[in-house]
Amino acid sequence: MDRREAALGGAETPPRLPTNSPPAAETGKKKKGRPPGSKDTKPRQMCQMEKQKMYASEFEKKKVEAARRRIDQSQKKLEAAEAKVLRLQEILEEAKEAAEKAKEEASKTIEAVADVLLLEPEAWNEYYRLLVTFKEREGHIEFKHRPQAHAVYIALSPEAKKEYKTLARWLWRQRTARRQGVLEKHQLLLLDRAGINWTPKPAPGPEKWMVSFEKIKEYKRLHGDCKVPRNYPPDPKLASWTRSQVGAYRNAQAGKKPALSEERARLLEEIGFDWGAPKTPKSWECRFQELRRYLEHYGHPNVPWRWDGNRPLAYWVNNQRNKYKLVLDGKKSSITSEQIQKLNSIGFQWSAGGKRAYQRPEEKQGRGYENDFGDDDQVSGDELDEEYDVDGERAYDRTE
């Protein structure tokens, strides 16, 4: 028994199956390759791929190595920048959390001291107390557009009507200050406590604009143009609506608001709506000459506020007073010393004496009032060019 049989426990080795292939000796073929123990003394030739891996020169090798180094350096810079961004993001999140905490603390502080700040002897506090008193007495602080047509206003006493108008104008100034971001935090809080409606009347929807559009179409069919005269008997408001469309169209051209949409402008142009030429404002000297003619006719240069004889001149006169007041307060103003001298030379009064209009029997007076605190509530000519309701707010966006 050989070793293989011993390893298998004495079992006999199974017989090998016969194969069809003849032995190597019978085929007469030699095995491939070198015989065992022999050495290859002939140098092996490199294949084409190995030849391509070699650099053409040492210079190219250094260029490639330099490019690799640049890539490694840029990658390290990128990793450093990304790590810095992560650190800054963490700092930003911490700063946001600190800002939120500071904001909450500031709000709590304002709520705690708002009533104390009302003790300051300022005009704003006087107006606010008058507003609170009016609300306690009348039960509301909603000031209607054109209050003369409302039963609530008609039922008020003369003193209450005066307060109504005074507070309406004051609330308009507060809404303007809030939109401009100049209203103090404690004032905003107090007005919110009082229940101020910051948007008293929403703008009408597109349906209302289309109603007016149909009216102007009918006017064009009847009269051949869209130039509606003032106080047009069938619809006195139609002329004002057409002027507001022209203003909104010019605002759209100048990138201002309120602007007329392209769709509405197209609809108006399809019916032959005339946008007209933009008005060129008159120079200061032209207005001054108009004032001199007024002086020659009436004997004084004090044009009533909102004088119907020449409304732009009345606004211009009011603007000169406002600009002169800025000069007296040491603030920046566009009026020059030469202009001030010219107005002084004709006896121009820089103060309206607490009245909106001068009491002259030969002149048509403008509407106005003096409030309880000696403030004549004058508004600049730029503001008066816009149509306001009694609140001083726009009744609605006229372009709608």
C-alpha cells in the first residue's frame, strides 16, 4: 500500500477513466514555454502601451509634477474655505439667536415703558390722548371718506366734528410715518393698542376698473374722443378717473407706483385713449410773476390755501412757506436767499397765522381748520397734488 492509500485509510484508489486524447509522447508535439531551469538571456522588448507611459523629456515630467502640486494646493485652499464657511455659518446662527433674544427683550422693554413715555410734554402725546378720549366717547376711531355724507359724522357736535377732522389728519401722518419706517416703536405699540386700522379702505378689484372702462368706451362712442370734461353731468367722476389713468401710465413709464398695468394700457389704447404730453412744471420765476399779478389785482400777495382761481399757485405759495420754515429750523431747503429777498420785497407773509385761508371777502375761500393745539396742519404742495379723503389717506388706488 502506498502513501496515498494509507492517507485514505487503506481504501483502494478508484481506477482512472480512459480518455480519448493520446499521450504526449505519441502526438509528437512539444510543450510550450522554456524548459525548466533555463534563463531568458535576450532582453524583452517593451510593448506600445509601455512606450507611451514614458515622458518625452524631463521638462515635461516637471511640468506634470508642477500641475499636480497646483491641484493639491487649490484643493487644500478649497477645503480651508469650506471649513471657514462652516465656521461662519455657525457664527451666523449664533448671531441670529442673539438678535432674536435682543428683539424679544426690546419688545418687552417697550411694552413696559410705553405708558411712561406718554408723560413727556410732546404734541404727539397730546394727539394720542385726544384720540383715546374720542374713542371712549364715540366708541370708534374709524374716520370715513367724505364724512359729510355719513350719519355718524352728521350727528356729532361742532366740537366733536373739529376733533374728527384734526384726528383724521393726524392719523394720516402716522400712517405715512409707519410706511416710511420713521414711527417710533413705542408710538407704533400705543397706536396698535388703540386699535388703529392701518389700511382703512382696500383698493377695489378689477371689476370696478372694467366698469369705468366701459363708461369711457361709451363716452368715446358718443363724442368721438376720450377727453372727458370736468363735472361731466352723466358721470362727474369719469374725468377724475381718466386723469388717474394718465398719471398711472406715466408712473409706469418712469418706473414709479401706482403704475398702470400693460393689459389695462393696451385696452385703453385700443379705444384711442390719448395719454397726452407730460406737463412741464413751471419755473420758480414764472410762479413768482403769477404772484405779482395776484398782488396787483388783490392788493396783497397772500394767496388763500387751495384758492380755486389758481390752485397750482396756491400750492406753490404754501410750499415756499414750508421751505422757509426748514431754513429757520436749520435744515436743508431748496429755497435760496435771493428767492427769499424777492418774496420779502412784495410783502409776502411767511406765516398763514394759523389759518389755511386768508379771510378776504372778494376771494373764494379754501376749506381749512385750526386744531386745538395751534397747529394749522399745513401740507406740502406735493402731497396736495394727490386726492385724499378726510383721513388724508387715498380713498383707494385710483388706477383700479
